[in-house]
Amino acid sequence: MAQSRDYPEVMTIEQVAEYLQLHPQVVYRHVRAGTLPVSRIGRTIRFKKSVLDAFLESGAWSSAGKFIDFANRKNADKTDVKPPATLTPPSPPHLPAIEPKQTADPKTPRRPTRFSADID
């Protein structure tokens, strides 16, 4: 049985990997791709736990909305008449927009990474 662990508010790559149950190299890959919110202090990478939690929560709300849209489409396909009420996703909590890193020139191909996409 896994023990509950208290994580600090500011975490390292290794702590985030354990917290998200990922391999540290996968966390590095997401940092490079800009898909995880990160703070840099010089060359040091740190994560704020509350920002990671908000990021994970926003993804959960997004997934719930996609599922509800899918269920509404399936429900509409099964009947010829419009259903009396459609499901609407709850409004997600207010979160700052997190955008992935963009390269300077979108036509410039990305440098291949040293890691396999099969790790995820």
C-alpha cells in the first residue's frame, strides 16, 4: 500500500516525477516542450505544487467537457428529435492561460529529441 507523502510547495524534477508518477526523463521532455508550467532560476528548474495542481485540475475540466460534448453528440445521433435538455459542462475554476513554448520561426523544424515517444 502506497504511503501518503507531503510534497513541498516548491519541487525539483525528481519530486515532480514522483508526484506525477512519471519518469524524470518524461518530466524533462514536457519541460522542453512547454507542456508543464515551470519556473527557472538560472539553469535550475523548479515547480510550484499549487500551479501543478491547478494545471492538472484544468486538464480534468477540459476532459470532462470533451466527454459531455461526445455524450451530447451520441444522444443526438440516437434520436431524430432533439433531446429535452443537453448536458453542459460546469465552468472550470479560474486559471491563468498556460501556452506552450513557440519557436521563433514556425517554419523551422524542431530539433529531434534524444528520447523515445514510447516512454509515456
